[in-house]
Amino acid sequence: MSKTVTLSVDGQATQVSTLGGTVEEILADEGITVGERDVVAPGLDAKVNDGTRIAVRYARPLDVSVDGKDKTYWVTATDVDGALDQLGLRFAGAELSASRGADISREGLDLEVVTPKTITLKYAAEDARKVAVPVLTVNEALNELDLKVDEDDRVAPGRGATLDDGDRLVVTKVRTVNKRVTESIDFGTIEKTDAGMLEGKTATVRSGEPGSRSVLYRLVFENGEVVSSKVLKSTVVDKPTDTIVRVGTKEPEPVAPPEPTADYSSGSTVWDQLAACESGGNWAINTGNGYYGGLQFNLETWQSYGGSGYPHENSRETQIAIAEKVRDATGGYGSWPACSAELGLPQ
């Protein structure tokens, strides 16, 4: 007996009048052939009644390339989003070569997927930062991040290099400029000998003046900092004027050595003890009573033992030398009776 069923093929439903008793017979009547990957519900052996709904979904190949790695899947979904959901592949944040709503024909679809990579970006003088970009290569990352990079700039790794999660991308901004500046030229000093001027004396005959030059530099900047400087051209504008100095070479007249002065410094000898008793230790004393110096010589004794001038005008050492002659001649310190007795010295 004729019956009416609903036949849905890849989601397109039609009403079919048929005498077939099973799903397989109805599909055969409609000229629909299914393969082993296709899905038919209910199954081919199922009995049909009036009002039965039959669904046919054809399997189709989905070639998926994930970051350059290819794999083929068979799906019955008719759009990309449904196919990825059917396969359990969400690819959140990834870049797809076809929109998620794109249709998949029975011939299939090639789908390229680029997953997001978290990389460390150091761009010019900016601080390094982490960014996530759904790209495969360095060049794609530069475009995705809208970074201005010209042919002079350095990019590491190279622009064609493949990026992996965790990689570091460094962009060094390079700029080359030519700059002309005016610079000072130092003056020198010319020395001319002068035999009429004393040695060690100098006199400036002419003061020096700096000159100037025009210099063209080529400057190379990296991230705003000068890293190299090269002189392309240098032209003297004003020559410097050297200083002229006269230098004396005349030897000075010889200077007579100063007259030695008497040394009245004290010491700790027996003579210093006698002097402390006789004159309070003042080797330069003139008391006005006819006795002189630390050991209170009279002029007759002083001169008779070889002393010159007055005793107090001579050094302590000279006074002691004359006193030693007196002691040696008299056999003791009796020439200073009171003080030698006080000090317990032999007479």
C-alpha cells in the first residue's frame, strides 16, 4: 500500500509517496546510494509506516591543517562549526581559513587552523611584554600586532621563522641619518727659546685662538640611541692661531750658600746637665758679667782653647767641643766647680 514519508538528505526534507516497506527500499526507489561512512536513521533494515521520517547524512572529508600539521577527518556536518563540534575540536581564539559558518560540500573542505601562541615581545625601547597571537610565522605576528617595521630594522628571529608558544620576538628599530655640525679646532703652543731670559721664566708673545671646521657625520640609531658615528666629510672653516711663548734659557747667577747659623738645640748629655745648672740650658745667653753661653765660658778660657768670637755666638756643639778640651786638659769638670759638685761629677 502507498504511504507518505519524510525524507531528509543533509538537512533538506521532502515528502515522498512510496510503496517500499523498508528504509533501504525507499532510498533505492529515490535513487539514493549511501556508503559505509554515511549515516542513515533509522537503519536500512527498519520498517517504514505512513509518516515515518528518514534522515540521510553524507560523510565528507575535512582536511584540517593545524599550525602546518595536516590530518583528514570524515564528518557528516554540513558546516565548519558543526564539523568541529562533531570532532570535539574547538580551537578557541584560533585563526581559521574559512568562517565557522561556511558550508562543507560533499567533496569536502580544506581548513587551515593557526592556534594562538603566547610570545614575549620586545619592540624598540618599549618594555618586554607577553602577547597572544594566532599566527604561524614572525611576519604574520608583525602584521597581526600592527607593528611598524621597515627594511632597516632588525627582527629576531627572522621574519620567515616559525613561532612556537613561549618564543621571544625582538624588534630593533634602526635609523641612519646624516648630520652636519660645526666643531671647534684646538690651537697649539709654539715655544721659542730666549737666551736673554732667565731659565724657568716664560712670556706669552701671542695668545692662541681656536679655529672651526664643518663636519658631516653619519649617525646610526638603535631604539633611539646612537650606536655608531662616522665622519663622512670634514672641511676647515677657520684655521686655529697657535700660542707663541718665549722660554728663558739663561742660567741664573750662582748664589752664595747662606752663612751657617748656630744650633742651640738641647740634648741629654752631661754637658746639657751642666748647662742647665750654669745658664738654665740657654746656650745663647750673654749675662753681661763676663761669662757667655750655656757653659758660662769667660772669653780668655774660650780663646785659649781655640774658640772664635764669643761663646754664645757659637753652636751648642762648638761650645761642647771647647768644653771637652778644657775637661781633658784639667782632668775633670773642676772648671765648673759648683755645678759639677752638685751633679756629682769628678773635679
